[in-house]
Amino acid sequence: MPQRKPDTTPAATAAGGSKSVLGGLRGPIVLVGAGKMGGALLDGWLRLGLDPRKIVVLEPQPSPEMAAQAISGLRLNPDPAGLRPEAVVLAVKPQVAPAALPPLQGLAASGAVMISIMAGKTLGFLEQVFGPGTAAVRAMPNTPAAIGRGMTVAVANAAVSEAGRALAQNLLGATGKVDWVDDEGLIDAVTAVSGSGPAYVFLLAESLARAGIAAGLPPALAEKIARETVAGAGELLFRSPQDAATLRRNVTSPGGTTAAALDVLMATDGLDPLMEKAIAAATRRSRELAG
């Protein structure tokens, strides 16, 4: 049987490097915006054992759960002027960033690493808001971060030190895996593949269910087996050391039912050209949003 890959979820890494880096902070971590993705990061930091007293959240509409966390020492909506953070994670909606961030310029005065997970907002935008020489990281996570299985790709500007990069790695890694690129231009393609990618997988489950109904299955059964098949195949891909192509071939018997379906999906007008067209469209839109 294939061996399971090492578990890199936050719970598994809590005793490793992430915890030691987050445990040795001199200043606080400031989270600006605590919606779904910001909230997922916050949950990950707490799971890693980060002292709530080292966390500041600036969120105009905090959830009741977040307000309750303030009892354990987390600081909620203090005066930003008195903060000297070690890192600031910017998780506000990109459309409100031009108005919401300039009043927070002082947060960068302590030399904090400014880590943005705002779609479409470039390193240049961060440097414009917080000043030349600001240590800035632009990152693109995805929604499986909510269960600790996210994929984040990040890029740093020249002002980010090795220590700053390590801190960003561990803060972002609280929700899953992190990889880095040197070319910021690749973030648009990253957005198209992994940032938007979960929606494509959910659409596959929808489409598979509809095809099952068209083939005569009761709707409830078609939806259940489509959901479980997509989820199970994804988990097998995660656990197996084999690549996707090998796993696909393992399912496919020559002349069998899977081969008949793949003859359609892998035809010259099949899934590959359609996916390439979709990724190209998403990449173009990401560039448009970035200006």
C-alpha cells in the first residue's frame, strides 16, 4: 500500500518550527480584517499555541466568538497608534483597502512585515500605502485554509529579511502548506489555479451529480456519490506519494468503463483545452483587478 505523506496540518506542526518561531515574538501580530480567511489564520495561530496576548485584531464587525476570545487576552480594536507589531496581516477586502489602510500607516513604523492576503493588491500598492522600504509580502491563500488544508503561494519584496520571511512562512503556514515564488507576475496564475481552484473542484462535483441524474440515478443518490467520490479522490491524492497521472492510470483498465469516459474527457476538445481557457480567463481578470 502507498505510504502516507507526512502530516503538515497545523495540529501536526504545532510541536515543530512554527510553534518555536511564533512563541519567540518580541512584538504583537496584528490582524487587520477577520472575515473567513483572516478568521482561519487566527484560528490556526491559536491552534499553534500563539499566546492570545500577542494577537491584536482590528475588525469593525467582530463575531461573538471573536469577542469572547478577548477574555483570554486577545486585544480587539485597540488604538492602532500605540501598537509596535512584529508583523501585520492584511485581510481586508481588496475593494476597501484604498480607504481602510492609509489610517494604519503607523503600523509599519516599527519595521513590521506587512503580509497581504488581499487578492489583486500588489507589492507596489503596499509600498505606496505604507512607504518606500516597507517589508512587504503578498500571498494568495485558498478556502481549504478553513480546515487547515489550504495552499498559499507568497512573494516578498527586497526589504523582507530572512527572519521576516520565516515569520511570514509560519504565520501563513498555520492554515496549510506555503510555497514561494520570486516573480510577482506569477501570482496572477497562482490566483487562477489555486486561489480559484476550489470552485472548479466544487463545480466538478456538481457536474458529476448532474451527469449521474441524466444517466438515471435518483438526485439524492447522485449528489451523495458525486460528493463522496470527489472528496475521497482528493484525500487519496493527498495521502498517496504517486502523482495524479499515475493514480488516474491505476483506475483505468484498458477497454473498460473508465477508459470510455476518459476518451471523451481527454479528447482534443476535452478537459485540457477547456481548463486552459478557464485558467487564462481567471489570470487575465486577476491582472485587471491588480491594475
